[in-house]
Amino acid sequence: MSAIPTRVLRSAFRPTADLSRAGRGTGPIVDRRIARAVDSISMKRLLEQAAPRSLREEFLSTYAEWIRACRATPVTGLDAFSARYFVNGVTQAYDIFFYEHKDRRFRTLQGEYPYVRLSVPDWAHVEADELRPNDALVMSTPFYADGSVPPGYRALLDRCSELGVPVMIDAAYFGTCHGTRFDYGHPAIEMVSFSLSKAFAVQSFRIGILFSKRTLPYLEEIQTQASYYNRVGAYVGLTLMRQFSADFMPSAYRDAQRRVCAQLDVIPSRCVMLANLHDDDRRFDTILEDPRFEKPVLPPGVRRRVCISAYLGAAGSYLRRLARRVFGKPG
């Protein structure tokens, strides 16, 4: 008698679970301790702070140290970047990179954050066509599909270096990942950008940092000389980074991620917000459908994924409570 394939057994005995809270995107985990810290921030104290230039400099230096101190996903290579700027999340860093290389064709991996294809008309997946000297590459590391290092990372960077293709790294998931290392020291990498949106669920405050290997004159003038940047975001980010390390979220939620994944019969990823699916699992097909795009094609070895943040975090919007307390607005 022939053995029953494992995938058939798994499908037959898959646990009954509430799948309604799984998501297609990447909503952050709302942690009550971080929520209370945000609630405690005073706009009055922000306005009484030191000069805006000092706040920016403190934010940038604290953010760099916050990254370097991480143990869950150690980072190397940032010393190669001589310039640092406040950005309104990694999304603004994309726009800066697009502007810097507006005459190039932009490339992105399959399974990536879709902002490239939403923003520029001239783009192509790396897997669809060979790299050319007039290309520019955007790559998420931690990878958008699983929080790990993207497939073929080093070889792809080597090829970019040979062709003179500039690379921007999207590190938006940093602070939510575990069990791997990220090296940003390759000579092909021109920019690396981080955000606190995922780590602290403060996406509405737009808090990010851009590391660049060369000075960007327009950002120097507007931020360094005119002190024109998101002062509220910088103050909120500085306050949170002083209280919560980059290891906080993976340390607090890694065990819970495993438990939820066992209950849902999915695979824990390197990112606590995400779970990867078994190849035969069709239960999430409706949730994962996106009418804006064709069915995604993933690189070899990369599985489909769902967001499980809603199973892990606290309910309710602390941003609404903060607005009510600071500005006297109804919540």
C-alpha cells in the first residue's frame, strides 16, 4: 500500500481556524506598551525642545545607534554611508531615488513591495529581463515576502557593481525581524532607508532615515540650513527609540508568532508580522487577491505570505486617543 503524500494529509487534517484577521498587506503589530508611550508624548514638551537643528541631529545619531545595537538581526555596512537625512518613511526615500535616477529604467524583484510599479512608468522585474547599464535597482532587505535576505542578494549586487547600476535598499521591516543578518556594505548600494512604521506602528507619523553615500544638496539645504523636516515625527521617533530597542518586537512576539502559525497551520517567517504558506494551501486565496495587479509571481524558493499582525497586537487606535488628548479633538 502506497504512502499518502504529506501535502494530502496536511490538507485533510488542517485545523479549523478563524482566517478573517489575516491580511494581504503588512499592517504593523500594535503593542500596548508602545501605545502607552505614544500616548504620554506631550506636544508642549516637543515645542519646548532644543532648536530644530539639534533635534534632527539627535534623531539621526540615535537612529543609527538604535540600528547598530540590534541583536535579533545584526547590521553591518552602514559606516560606508557618509550622509544621513530624515525622511517621511521609506516611501519618501523611494521618491528621492526615483528623482536621482529619473532617466534610468527601474528594476525590482518579483514578490516585492509594489511601490515601484505604482510610481514609475519605466520598470521591469529583475527576473523578466537581464540587467542593463542604464538600470537602477530597488530591493527590500529585509525582503518584503518573508523578512529574510532576498534570493540571490550578493550575486545581484555584484552584477549591479559590474554594470554601474545604482541600488537602493528598502529596510522598512527592520525592527520586526529575527534570525538573520543584513550587510549593507556592498559598493553597489547607494542608499539604504529605514522606517519606524512597522516596528512601532507609528505609520501616520512618517518617521524614517535615509543613509546615502553622497551628499544630496537639496536635502542639505532644506533640512540642515532651513531645519525644514517633520519635527513631530522626529520627536516621536526619538522618544520611542530611547525606550524600546530594535530587538523589542521580535523578542516580544516571536513566541506568539509561532503559536499563531501553529494554530493557522502556516509557516513562521523571519518577520514577526508575517507567515508564509504551504504550497498547497489555498485557504487564503480570496484574502490575497488584489484587483490592481496580476497574480504575483514569486522568485524560486519564496512562498506566498499573509500578514498575521491582527492576531498578535492590541485592538484600538492610540493615534486617535493621542489626537484627542493633545489637540482636544473628539476621539
